Amino acid sequence: MQYDKKRRNVSIDILKCFAALLITNSHMGMLYGKYDFLATGGCIGDVLFFFCSGFTLFLKPMEGIKQFPNWYKKRINRIYPSIIAVAFLGALFFNVHQDVIDITLGGGNWFIACIMLYYVAIYFIGSYFKNRIFMFSVLVALGTAVWFYFACQTPGFSIYGGHYIRWLLFFVFMLLGAKLGTMTDQIKSRPLFDLIMLILCVAVFYALFIGGTHYRGLVVLQYFSFMPLLGAMYYFYKVGASKVAERIYNSKVGNFFIRFIGGLCLEIYLVQFFLFTDKMNSIFPLNILIMFLIIFAVAYLTRCLARLISQMFNDAPFDWRKMISLY
């Protein structure tokens, strides 16, 4: 599928939509009750988001250290108005009060701090080593292996969980996205084959991860699980680039849903933790759908507030239409 920079990339929009849905679903354990094993997919959602970020960042040139401050400023202007908006709403409606340090360094939990560090590394690579992405991927993978070897692997240890090791490992997925962002014209979609390979990669990933999590003697399998997960990202992108996916995307309902949810990916991640409740569990599984709809609505309002905050700090007149646009 040839990529035209003047057009939206269908596959990336689809992947961002799935990322938002999977990350949210993985945090819904209390809503699933005794079926909480269905609250999964967060790791796949996380790496999808990092993959998409790397892909889109490498579509535009990075021009060396002198341009870095302005480039990084754009990333801050995209992310931090939403963080400030969430902090405001959290204090106003949910009695969650954060100080300046919490907001600037810890806003959005680990995810935001992690990607802000990734931006620094990816700009350095994009400016000076754009043709050495594979080399950096190997170095990051090897660094993760060393860290994994020396990590305190207590029962229940997860390479994708609360341990800081994931801050290094997930950068591999951002680099994969960056690599594909430089070679979109060379990627040819084979829908049925790509879908089979996607399913196979996801199955192998879960087999390695679950085996490495539940059996102490097989913990090393957790490290190797990132390899099929890389394959899943590659084939996920190819499936999204297929003609079938493009037809779904171009339908009225499909286009609205994918672009609306994908465009709210950041805000959905930030607001969801305030909203989860088990008070509707008596109407399971309808409570899952209702909670998704509540999260989408609050995320949209948060983005409107974030755009208001962003526009307040520049000299241009307010653009009310942009402020409330759906995507």
C-alpha cells in the first residue's frame, strides 16, 4: 500500500483505535468480576501505541540537535494540555489532587514519562542514525536481556508489568514502527496470510508469556516473548493496510469509529482510571459496553478542555470549531 503524506494512513489509524480499546480492556478487571481473565490485551495495546508513535514520527525529517527544542516542544504541546486537563477534572470531580511534580513528571502514570524519554532517543536516532535502526533495535534487545538476567524475578514477575525493564524493552517496538515508517512503499499486503500470521504471532506470544509467568523454571520464556510480539505488530500493520481494512475504514460508521477512538487514544488512557467502578456488575456484560461509552465521552470532553488550555497559551484567536471537532 503506497503511502501518500497528504492522506491519512489507514493502518495507523486502525492500530491506534485497537490500542485504545485493548489498553482500556486490560484495566477492567473489576468490571468483569469472576471473568477477570478477559481483562487482557494491555501489553499489545501499549506496544501498538509505541509502534504507531515511531511510525508517524519518522514520516517527517529530523534535522539535528539545533532543531530539537522546537521539535520536542511540539510533542509537549500535544501531550501536556491533556495531562493538565485531566489533573483539573480529577481535582474537581474525583478528589484527586496532584502537585506540579506529579503533573509534569508523573502525569499519566509511567506511560507518559516513558514516551517523553523515548522522544529524546528517537530524535537522536532519526537525526544521525536513520539508517541504523536495526542496529539500535539489537542493542536495546541485548540491553533488555542483560537487565532481565539480573532482575529480581520474584513469583509473578512480569517483563511487561510494573518492573522498569519494560521502559527499555518497549523502545524496540517504537523502533520497529520507525523502520516501517521509512519503507511503507515496500510493504505489500496479503490479507489472509497476514491475518493468519498475526493470529499465530499473538498465540505464540501468549504461550511464551504465560509459560514464563506461571512456571518458575520457564521464566526465561518471558524475554523471548517479545519476538513474536514484534511479528504481531508487523502483521497487524499489514492487515490494517489491506483493501478489506480500507473498505471498512472508508465506510461511514467505520471511519467515524476508528478516527474518533484512535484520535482519543491518549485521553482515553488518561481518564479511564477515574471512572472504573463495579457498581454496574449486576448487568454484566452490558456494564462493559456502558463503561466504554462513558470513557469515550469523558475522553472527548477532556480533549476539548485540553484544546482550550492549549489555545489559551498562544497568540492566535480561539478556534472554537477545532476545539470541539470530533477528530
